[in-house]
Amino acid sequence: MPSQPSTQLEVFPNPRPERPFEISMDCPEFTCLCPRTGQPDFATIRIRYVPARRCVELKSLKLYLWSFRDQGAFHEAVTNRICDDLVRALRPRWIEVVGDFLVRGGIHTVVTARHGKRPAATDGR
């Protein structure tokens, strides 16, 4: 049975909750629809987070992102919704979601949504 899109994000226990570490994911095949024209918008969604007690299960993330394929959404709204849904599911120490949308009408759009405070141990210093 082939996979189907899903709005459910599955999580699993963080194997090292006492240690602040960063997880990064690039999702280069994101699509949604322009709410004005109905034409497809293509983006790379970049997710970086420092987990607290939970981590996101990757297949569920893939199916979750797939669920946007037939939805009309402005770039700003969809990026913030992904961030909000991940915050709700994970309750991370810190998270950043970047929607890097391909050029549409001569304009390249990058939307960044963040939540929480990034621990010093993961800030690249």
C-alpha cells in the first residue's frame, strides 16, 4: 500500500535529553499551491531544532510536508504553520524553519520562523 499524505507528526523520545544538540533537515521537494492563482509553489524547507524530550520521526515529517501539496497557502503562512505544528508536537528548546521558495514572478522569497532560545552549546561558537 503506497504512503498517503498525513497531518500527523509522530515523535520518539530524545535519546540524550540532558545534552543540547542540534538536528538539521533539508526538505527540497516541498510544494503547495498559490492561494491566488492555484499554481504550484516549490520550496526547500529547512528545519533546525534543539530537542528537549522528543524528536520528530522522519517518515511522518515527509508525509506531513506532503499534505501541503494540494493546499493554497501564502509562503509566510505555510512556513509559520510548519513551525507552529513542530513546536506543538516537539516542544523543542529551540527551532527554526526556513521556507526557501523558488522564483515566482521574478521574486525569490525566503521566510524564516523561529521559536525559543537557541542554547549556547549549539550556536556555532
